[in-house]
Amino acid sequence: MRVLIPSALLSYTGVPWVDAAGDTVAMVFDDLDRRFPGIRFRMVDERGRVRRHLRLFLAGEALSDLATPVAADSELLIVQALSGG
């Protein structure tokens, strides 16, 4: 699957789009971490939840559960959330 990496994490990958493998979002993150050591810790906290400053989108739908199944031909968008007021 293709994964869009947010600009804050480009220092790990060097490019905004990367390919990753896995049957779930968690497995995709594990694959990314094997290829780009340390990136998973920047996306997932110690409790196994997506960090609050990131949003995930799969097929146009927001998701937060790392157990969500993914298809090999899909795109996972990892987007840095904006805050302000």
C-alpha cells in the first residue's frame, strides 16, 4: 500500500510517499518502522494509540484504530493535525 508521510516525519523517509506492507494499520506501521527506525514511536504512543497530533485516513474515511484492516492496493494518509484558536 502507499502511505503519505506528514512533513514532520520526512526526516525519516526522505520522501512524502512510501510503500508499506501489512494486513492492518498496525502492521503497516511496524513495516514502516523496520524500514525507517524510530518512525513508529513518533506516530504511536506508549499505550498503542495514534498520537493526538496525527490523523489517519483510509479510502477517505478517518480512522484511529490500529487494528483496522487495509488492502494492499489502498492509500493510507497520515496527516499532521492543526491546532489553534
